Amino acid sequence: MAIQHSHFNQMWNATPDQGELAEHLREMLAKPESRGAAADRINEHAGLAQTYRENSIDAEPRYKPAMFFLSYFWHLQAPTEYPVYYVTTEHYLEDHDRFVQDGEWGEDYVEFIDTLDELINLATETTGADWEYRDISNAIYWDQEPRLEWEAEEEGQGPGEPSGVHEEVLGDFLPPVVSDLSAVAQRDSTAEAEYEEQDRDLAVVFEEKLHHSFRILGFDVEELGQGSGRQPDGIATAVRNDYAIIYDAKVRGDGYSISTDDRAIREYIERHARQLRDQGVRRIYFAIVSSTFTDPDRSTLRELRETTAVESIVFLSAELLEELMVLRLREPYLNLDDIRAVFGTRDGIFHREELNNVLPDWRDVTVDEFL
């Protein structure tokens, strides 16, 4: 979904007072203290969207996306408390007589959470494994075909046909906050102009998107980077899987070369490896995410690996990170042990064909076939 067509931008274009809307969003997007508070916020935001829709001639923000919009940001802050309200999940639950969206938006969201809680308990008892909201939503999506979202519903239209084109698959699955990750990484002129208009530095934007990307994969993320001195941009930890990734974001129009950055990388590792060891993390990896890469000096990578606490140093393109996120969102059984294959297998540039090592063997398909 293009950023300019997002719910946020529709609201922004429709509001008569952008300062007032900004204050409203700051209040709405913070994690609610309770499910009751979440219901109240959804109703308030949906009501505002409906008011804008009725009174604006320049934009028509839709009110049902309030459930997805708010729940998405709450889920990032508290993934075990607030699930994302996917329309696909709603339709599936309705088809199986487990949920009906027929009241106030907020109260329906609370009922939606209660229904997913029941499914989590059932799945956990049946499989003996721990399930989360994301796992339930992924399993539901895998079980049925994608449907168009609320635009068709509110206009009284029927569902459309999903596209099988690879680029559209990425667009369909990636949340708006990371949908332009690769464009930002390569300093695409359109992305650069868009964020320049918002008075946002592209390097900082890329860092923020990278934090979101690792969270989507399922990691606990510690944000470092801008304003923190000589620091990597973040640390992604797989707590249950006993490994962590120290990562750094590099916006490059012509590709990244390690060049003289080996000294900075060494400092990053030495500064944070001890802390991770003290936390009980046994395996530590280092990753640089950028647009493209020139072939790194193997001896430099080997020396860094042999003289620091990291087991591998990986160069991962933003485009492949986008595909990895789609794999994680589409494949309900993909876990952080599988994703370890990206960061913990070997030093150097990670290539697309290596994504085949991430998919479970029993799927017996290639990444191209899966996507």
C-alpha cells in the first residue's frame, strides 16, 4: 500500500487543523492501559474519521481502518496484549461463526481479542507449542485467499481478485511503515523528496524502518543509533532462541563498501557484546543493511570475527529484508530459529537463493514458488 494512500495521510489531508490532529494521534497511538481504554480510543478515532469523511471535499478517510491503524501501532508496543485487526482474520472468524463485527468499533475489537485468546489456548493445547496473536493471524491468512480490505465493503462492492505478481505480493503483505524500506535504502528520488517534504533525514527514517522490520520478524529490539554517540543502530534479540544481532543501517545510492568502517564495527561489537553475554545471550551476530554491496574484503571480515565476540558478519540488502518479512508474515510456522540461517551461517553478502534455507524443509518449495 503506497504511503500517500494510507489512513494516516487521508486523515492528514482531510483535517482542518493539523496541529490538533497531531495531538490527537499522539494520544491515540500510545499503548492503552486496558482493553476498555483501547475500545474508547478506537471509537473516538473512528468517530473523528467519520466526521472528516462527511465534511471534507479533498479527502475521504474511512472509519473502519481505525481498528487496523491503531491496533497495528499498539501491537508493535505490546505484541502479547493487542493483536492487529486484520480484515482477513475478521472474515475468517465470521465465516466460522466465531466473531461478528456488528457493534461499536471499539467493543468489537475487544471481542476480537477475546476470540483470538480462545484460539491461542486451543492451538497451544493442540500443538504443545507457544502461540501468539501473530501466529494465529498468519495461520488464518495461509488458510484462505486474500480479500480486498474495507474500501469495497464500505462502497458495497464485492471482493476483488488477488494479484500473483511478485511485486504486488510484497505490497500486499508489507505494512505501510516498512513498505518503502528498499526505496529509502537506495535513496530513491521519490522517497527522498517525500521525506524531505516532511523535514525528515533519510538516514534516520531508514533506521526507524529497520527497527520496525526486526520487530515484524519477531525480535525484541533495542533502538540505539542517532543521538547515542558512536553506536550501532540497534540490537535485535531472539530471547527464546538465544541469539542477538547487532545491526547498522546504511543509506547508499551506489551501494555500501566496508572500506574503513571495520574500526567502527569493532567498537560497536566490543561495546555491546559484553552486555549481551551478561544477559545470557550465547550467539551474537553483526549485520549491515543497505541497498547493495560491493564485495567485502574477506580477510577483514575474518579478522573481525576471529578477534571479537561475533560469530558472523552479514551484509543484507533491504530488498531481501523485505522478502524475509513477507516470508515471516505468510508462513505461520517460520520462527526465529529458521531466520537464524540469514545471520548465522557465514560472513559476507547474503544472496537471494539463500532465502530457500529459511523456509521449512517440509514445505518443499522455493522462495520464488512460495511468493
